[in-house]
Amino acid sequence: MRDILRHDITVLFVEDNETIRLLYKRLITPRVKKFLIGENGQDGFDLYKKYSPDVIITDISMPIMDGLEMIRYIKADNPDVKVIVMSAYSIKEYFLEAINLKVNGYLIKPVEVKKLFSLIDELAGNILMKRTLEEKELKRREAEDRLKKSLDEKEILLKEVHHRVKNNMQIISSILKMQQRQVEDPKLKEVLEESQNRIRSMALVHENLYSTKNLAKILFSNYVKSMAGNLSRTFSGSQNNIHLHYDVEDVYMPLDIGIPCGLIINELLSNSFKYAFPDNRNGTISIRLKNIGGDNYELIVSDNGIGIYGSFNIEKTKSLGMKIVTKLVQQIEGSLDYDFSNGTTFKITFKI
């Protein structure tokens, strides 16, 4: 004997004839998880409210409340509930009303049992498929919520890391400043000031990251303006003879590119501020960043100052700042060109 397929659904059977109720209880019970019986429309509606069955099989003509009225109440509560009508009447009005109520089947008594079972199988398949999809969607949303919570926690942690790094760098910068005040040697003072500027340049990256939602990249235009402004205040003091010109595209740089580029700009700007405009000459320092195709970018730091006289080889220079620039360009796998025909121009080409 072939095994009966048992569906994981609840069926409500509403019929006023006891003999028919007992017959279908025996036939349907083995095929479903739960089988409920109502003796009339009112009884059926009460059972529906209590158990929320998946499928309702009902007669039409019953005392107290007929089947169609019961369906009306149920559909008003849940338009998607599955309903099969079993009736001895093939009256057109009943049939049309059942269609208006969007029943899933209308079977004339005596019902062919195979047709009823086939209809139950079809509805059960649809119900279980919908249930499976809803469960998957619920699990997906729960997984998304867990992931979002995890990301939020990591974002908070990462923000705190950037905040503490920035604070620690500011402490180091303050210590260097205190040491600078205590020394008399001008050369040592200059070295300490340069170290402060380098630390401030790195601290600015972490400050920008702490104040934005993107913790992996920095908006380079904002970063450059903040850093250049700090350097201008450091070197110019009350003098306003040097004008800063920016032409920097709004590009988000990853930290492993943004920090080296920031330090490169710091070194080149520092040199321009210190050496390009002696005797408080007026002049302009320009910072440009532009895309030159694909993921290739060009960073140009230039000034219209006195330039560099004589032969200059950046690879042989004794300047610590230029050595730092060379190493940082190598770090970002870029190339460095320079021109001193009209002031000083350094051009760094690299990929993001």
C-alpha cells in the first residue's frame, strides 16, 4: 500500500451533516497535521478565530450561519486564506458568489474524493512554499540585522581607535612643542617643528575619519585643505604674503594611499613655506590632484618662488624631507618628477 502524503497544514471542515463530518474526518485526518470540525458557519468562524487554519472546507447550506456568510467574515479578516466549497447545490447565484469571494475550489456533492485530495495537495504545496519563502526571508532579515549590529559595533570600535590614535598623536605633538621651547639650538628647534608637522599631518587623517561615516577612506580634498591651513598658520604667523591655491578633485582615498600622500604634501609644502619666498616675498603655493585616466592620479605641488639653483638629484640629496618624499612615493608605487624652471614643481603619479 502506498504511503499517504501528510501535509504540515491545519484543515477546518465545516458541515452540518454528522455522517459527512465523520466520513471526511476519517478520509482527511491522515493527510494533514491537524483536522478541525465545525457543525455550522458560526461554529466554523469561531474555530477559525481560535486556530487560524490553513485550509477551510465548507458546505453552503447550514443553520445559524451559512457557509458563504462564514467565508465573507473570514475573508474580511484574511483575504489569503484558502477555501474549498462543497455543496449539493449547483445554483448559479451560489457559484458566482463563491467566485466573488475568491474561493479556491467549488465541488459539487457527491464529491469525487480524488478531486478533493488533489485540490488539498495543490493548496498545501502553495501554502508550504509560501511558508518556506517567508521563513527564508525572515532568516535573511535576521542575518542582516545581526550583520548590521556587528558592523555598527565594529564601526564604533574603529571610530574609538581613530579617536585615540589622534589624541595620542596630539599628545606627542604637544610634548615635542614643549621640548622645542626648552632648546636654544635653532637647528634642533627646526627639527622638532618638522616632526610636529608630520605628526599633525597623520593625526588629521584620523580626525577626519572619526568625524565621518566612512572609516576606510578619507575625502582627500578636505584633508589637504585642513593640513595646508595648519602649515600656513605654523610658518606664516602674522604674515599673509603666501597664498594657497587648491585644485583637488573630490576623491576618497584608502588609508594606505591617503596617509603617504598627505605626508608627501606636508614635506613639499614645508619646503615651499621655508625656502621659496625669502624676505617675506609674495607668492603662491598650488596643490593639484586630478584623475588622468582609469585609477591613475596625478598630484602636483608647486610654487612660484625662487626655485632651486644648481644641479639637484633627489636620490642623492641630504635633505631628510626629500628622502621621506622619495620613500613615500616608493611606498605607494608611484613615480616622481620635478621641474625648477619656474619656481618649484613636484609631480607624483600613482594609482588608487
